[in-house]
Amino acid sequence: MEHCVSAFLQKQEERRYRAYVTDALMVIAGNTANFAGGSTLTERWAAAFEPRDERDGDAIAADIIRRAGLKAKEEGDGDGA
């Protein structure tokens, strides 16, 4: 079990390092492109591996409230203050 934890932590460190290096290279390339009048990258390398949630904020909040077993207060509910 200890090996699994160690391997997981090592993999996480590698991912953080790769994201750091690619972000630094993106900044360097962007500065060079701006100086030379070229174009720049529009998306981070790490963003390609992040899951994307296309829902709006209200839908995400409703899902979290539902999964937590809570009930959202409706406008007008309250103590009348």
C-alpha cells in the first residue's frame, strides 16, 4: 500500500512540474511573440487534461446542494428582515 501512495505522490509531483515548465515556456514564447509581432498560444497545456464542466453556475450549485442533501432557500424565505 505504501508503494501505491508513493507512486501517486510522485506522479502528482511530475504533473505539477510539467505544468510549471509548460506555463513558463508559454510566458517566454508569449513575450517573444509580442516583441516580434507573432501569435501566442491560447490554452495552457494542463487545461487539455482538466475535465470541463459546461454547466452554468446555478446548475452546478443546484447539483452540489442536491448531492449534499440540503435544501436551497428560495428568495423571500427567511425571517422577514
